[in-house]
Amino acid sequence: MATSMPRQRMLQGLAFGNDMIVVVGVILIIVMMVLPLPPLMLDILLAVNISISLLVLLLTMSVNEPLQLSVFPSLLLVATLFRLALSVSSTRLILLRGYAGQVIEAFGNFVVGGNYVVGFVIFLILVIVQFLVITKGAERVAEVAARFTLDAMPGKQMSVDADLNAGLITDDEARQRRRDIAREADFYGAMDGASKFVKGDAIAGIIIVVIDILGGLVIGVVQHGMGLADALQRYTLLTVGDGLVTQIPALLISTATGIIITRAASESSLGTEMGQQLLSEPKTLRVAAGVMFLFALIPGLPVLPFLVLGGATGGLAYALDRSKAVQVQIEQEAAEEREIEETRRPENVLNYLQLDRIELEIGYGLIPLVDAEQDGDLLERVTLIRRQMAMELGLVIPPVRIRDNLQLAPGAYSIKIKGVEVGQGELMLNHYLCMDSGAVAEPVQGIETREPAFGLPALWVSAARRQEAEVAGYTVVDPPSVLATHLTEVIRRHAHELVGRQEVKLLLDGLKEDYGAVVDELVPNLLTLGEIQKVFQNLLKENISIRDPVTILECLADYAPLTKDTDVLTEYVREALARQISQSHIGEKGFIPAITLDPAIEDLIAAGIQHTDRGTFVNIDPKDAGRLLDEIAKTWEKASAAGHQPVVLCSPHVRLALRRLTERALPSLPVLSYNEIAGDASVQAVGMVTLHYES
């Protein structure tokens, strides 16, 4: 701690120092436009301008991605302002003294050989290259990049949210990615405007040169009495030298602008990427070497340059081939060494102990359902099933592992929960499953079978007879839909087995941000994770959604101080979810069809209720239990035949016991108590269960 504080102060001091340097530098640039500079100072500043431009160009070639130089738009503005300030200072010296320092003098005499016509032509070429080629291209690329970056922002943010929801990234990583996306959009938007600086700088350079030449001629001829030729020679050379001194750095900066804008998809430095990509295919170098040798054979063309270039290119191709061969050999040897090391290590059997929560094994004949290249959409259907279960049950279903099993029949499949088969079926590809909807006028020919999800009688008919079956009144389903429906029902029936302590903890962690009060009060002060998990499992076991966890936790927090019996707590939670439960059982006619119990039956069940440390059980005479189940089944079937989907309605104190009594023989029978019916829900009795004893 003691060593980190001085370091932090040092970093803060450096940051403050950098800020002051930039502020003072911008102020001095403005001062340069007003106050005259001596020629020596102008020479130093011109050298600094060239050095800064070269440094910026090298930086743009070295960074791995544009955001590493996010300050570039502001840097471009300051550099442009600095060059214009230098042009103003040099113009002042040229027109006042006829001398602007050694740097401009050297560019005017040595670089262009003292010929102002040649210098002016070179200056125009530089300006044309910068203005029409580099600046125009960079401006267009910046405009398109800014537009497409802004258009892609919603998709990128949705991708980050999807990765976060899937657990592929953490909250901190998601926030960092969102910041990077926003910074990228801001950067390209700023570059779209900053590219106009380069364009304006090129135009300003031409105008300044013309003004300097005309002003120099007027001053030389009128004020100093020089001849027209002498004045033209003197002032034009200085002006062209000044233009070259400023345009060369401007050309470097505009090149750097084009480089950093066009490197949107880069992942490393420019030199590394160019070397990797241009030299990645030796065969192209061999073809290029052959073409150069052919050029050497054409009469009239110089032989030596093409022979040298062809030999160098061919030698480079040969070296790359050798390098690739050596690399492949090294990788093979490394792979062999890893295999030997793996065989020497003790076998890790822990992976064999891990079971997938949900597995779908298919025979080899059903592989086209999974293969996207064969238009198989089973993977997409599984994704939709997981989303549907999340919406219906409030449960995040773990990923479904799909694998082929050669031990299965070609068209067979097996659904497993924690390694144990809980459902199986067989499909016929290029056929359709037809089920009698009750309106079939004339049967069609097909292969008799049973629908795997609900066990209903059905037929497999060929694709050619699909339309005939639809016209006859059958419900026609394709094989992927049959499998998806079966998988959905299996997950719904076994949803309570998929809720573990880890899933409950993740759910509570997600609620803690917005509902921290109830979570902190409940866990671990009143209930453990395992007890909350048991309540969730009890609800899901009877197809009650846990999509409203806040209501569930609030109810548990209210009653947990009174009892720790999870069965009793579940009954309290069911009553708190009365509106949700009632809504799920309201039929098409707007009421809940209910089967009631004879009071004598409720008394019989109440007398047999036993509470133990392993839960609530019903201890009644087996004959009475058998007759009761038969009567409930008959009444339920009778009501179902009349078009209802009834529930069994009973008193709260016997509901759980009755459910435990019927859950094995009638697992899909919903048993509700009077307290689980919402106040605004309408109930209509469609049957009553009574027991008749033989005399």
C-alpha cells in the first residue's frame, strides 16, 4: 500500500503534465499565426512537423486495431492547425524578408534543383495525389464506415446480450464490450468529419502557394525594384520550397488517415498482416516469378531487372515452401509427443462420471433432421423449445445434447434425463404422422402406430398421400414436429428434476439486484437453498410455473418463520399463486370445469393423513383407495368426453394428501383446493366423486 501511493501520485502528475503540454502547444500554435518567428525557430518547427507526421504514420501502421489510436481525429485537427500556422509564419518571412530559413531554402534549391518550374510541378503532383487519390478515398471510406458502424450497433449490442444471457461472458465483460461498441461508433463518426480536415488542408495549400507567388511578385517588383524574372525566381522558389515542406507532412498525415480508416477488420499490425496474407500462398509467387522471366524474354525490354526480380520471387516462393514443410513437420512431431504423453498419464475417469441433464439419442437414419446442410432444423426447434419452457415454466432448461447412437434402430430415438431413458419413439422420414381429430370421414391407408408423446393411435402415410389425409380430416404432422412435441412433453413432465441448488442460486442472484430485500431476508436466515429448491420442485411437479419467483419468495418469507415443512410451504405458495393457477385452468367457455368430492371422501382422506419426517402420506384401506381412484378416473373420463378439461376441487387440508394418492395412477390429473381459485374466477361442477359400499 505504501509503495502504490507514490506511484499513483506519479501517474497523476504525468497525466497532468501531458494535459498542460497539449494546452500550451495549442496556445503556441495560435500565437504563431499572430507573432513573427525568426528563421531559426521556423526551421526547428518545420523539422518538428515532419517528425510528428512520420511518427503518426508509423503509429497507424503499428497498432492492432483503430481504437488503440482513438485520439487520431483530434490529433488530425491539431496537426492540420499546426501546418497552417507554419504556412502563415513562413509566408510572413518570405514576403517581408525574402528569406524563410534553411529548411525552405534547401527544399527550394536542392530538392528541385533551383528550378521553380520543376518545383511547382512536383508540388502540384503532391497536391493532386493527396487531394484526388488519398483524401478522396479516405473521406469515402470514413463516410461508409461511420454509416455501417452506426447501423450495426443494435445487432452488436444484441449479440453481447445474447452471450451474457447464455453465460459465455461476465457482466464486466459485457459492459466493456458495450463501451467498445460505443467508442467504435464515436470513433468512425469523428473520422468521418476529421477526414474533411485533410481535404481542406490540401485546398488551403494550393491557395496559399498562389497567394505567396502573386504577393512575392508584387512586393519584389513594386517595393524592392527587382526585375520580373528575378522576383519570379526568388519568391517562386521560396514559395514552392515552403509548399513542399508543408505538403510532404500533409501527405504523410493523409496516408495515415487512410491507413487507420481502412484497417477496420485488422487484428495485428499492418506489417504483420501484409506479410502473413501476401506471402501465405507460395504458388502465387511462383506464377509471378514465371511471368517476370517471360518479360525478360520480350525483345526491347531490359533483361537484367526482370531476371533479378524473377529469381528473387522464385527464391522467396521456395523458401516459403520449405518453411511450411518444416512447420508441418514440427506440428506433427508435437502432436505425436502430446499423444505419447497422454498415453503415459493415468486415465482421468472423472469425465465419465458427468451426466448430461438432457440427452437426445437418434438412430443414423434421423441424422438428416440435425444436419443443416440437408435442411434439418431440429437444432433450431430445440432452441425454440428451451425458449418456450422458459416462458411457460419460468425455468432455464439446460442445453440438450444430441448425439447419434448406432445401437438404436435407424429411425428410432431415445430421450434421457440424467442418463436414464424417460421417452422413446420411432419416426419414418419422408412420411407424415396422421391422427384422427374426430372429424375423419373416410380412413386412409397407412402404417399403424402410436403418437409417442401422448400414446394416441395414429398412422404413418407417405408424402404423396399427405393432401389426401388432410382432406379426410386427419391432423397431419411432419417427423421433426413429432419429435419436438415429444421432447417438449418429456421436459414438461420432468421439469422438477432439472431444478438443482445451482439453478436456484443463479435465480436468486439474478433477483438480488432488484429484489435484494426479500432475498436477503429469506436466505440463509429463514430457509436454505435446498428448502427453496424443494418448493420449486413441488410446484413444477404439478405443472405450476415458477415464472413469478418474487411472489413465491415473498410468500415463503411470510410463512417460513412458522414452519420449515416444504410441503406446507408449497401449499401456502399455491394459494399465493391462485390467480395464475386459476387462469391456467379456465376453459374455452370462460369457467373452470371442476370435479368435486363427496364430503365423506374428504373425511376418509383426512382421517388417513400422516405427517412424517419424509413428507405427508395417506394411510387408508387399500380397497377404499382402489375404489376411490376408479371413481375419480371414471368421472374424469366422463367429463373429458364431454369436451372439458376438469380439475379435482377439494378442501385445502386434504389437497396434498389427495394429490399424493392420485399422482402415480393419474399423474396428469390437476388437484386444486378452494383457496387456489381466484375470487373473480368462475367454477362450474361437471361431476362429483362418491363411494358406494356394498351391503
